[in-house]
Amino acid sequence: MGRKGERNDPRASPSMTRQEPYVQAIVDLLGGMNIPEITAVREVQEGRKV
């Protein structure tokens, strides 16, 4: 579960709920953290891409 101090962490759940185990399972089924779609989202979250 997310903590208030992690709200600005792009890797933290935006809703600060217990989604992490489910998200990781879905990501694994999709092909892992390095698939192009997830890489693109992470670049946007890190401010490297608009």
C-alpha cells in the first residue's frame, strides 16, 4: 500500500492502494517491464517524453 510521502513517485500507485501485486502479475503476462508500451509510459512518467 502506498504512503502519502510516495505520492510523487511515478512508480507508486496513483490511487495509493494495494494494486502492486496485481499490476506486476499483469505486466508479467504482457511480457515484462521492458515491452515498448510500458517503456513509453515510464518515459512519460519520468518527464522524458510528452
